[in-house]
Amino acid sequence: SAERAQVLAWWMALEGIASATCGAPLVGLLSEQFGFRIDPSGADQEIGARNVAALRHALIGVSVVPWAVCALAWTFMYRVFPQERVQEEVGETEETQAMEIGKRRGYSPVGEADSL
């Protein structure tokens, strides 16, 4: 429905804004926490290897945590959606039955009166 599409659009927009504004700074902070140090000379292989490992851990941390949260959210929606679909189908069935009863009694639904 239109409401679901709007919610999904807002969700994607907020996700994009959050990742664009927080992603790089968060990777920088995490990589420093994992031991990233700038080597001005760039000649020390040990520092370079430690920096690579620190960046790898920071990128994993920034990627895996949001993926896990999304997996939990989608699992929840997967479990809830079939129940909503059944409720919506029951509601449509009741509405259709009400319209048929109305037609039998001589009432016409809005918009159909003009075509008669």
C-alpha cells in the first residue's frame, strides 16, 4: 500500500543520510581504537600491517552491526507481514460482502450511480 511505500522510502532516505554523514568518521574513530597510527615515513612494514588490520576491523565493525540490525528488522517484518496480509484480505472480503448486500437492497456504491 501507499503507507508501506512511504515508510520504506523514509527508511532508505534516513539510512542513506546516516551512512553518508557517520560512516567515514566512525571508521576513522574505530580504526584508531584498533591501533591505526599514521607513519609519516611510510617505510615501517610493521606499522603498515597493523594499520591494515585496524582498518579491516573498523570496516567489519561498521558493516556487520548494521547488517545484523537490518536482518533482525527484516525477520520481524517477515513474521508480521503474513498476519497483516490475512487481516487485510479479511477486511476486503467483509467490504465486498457489504457492497453485495447493499446492491441487493438497491444501494449503489459511490461512483457507480452515475454509470447506471
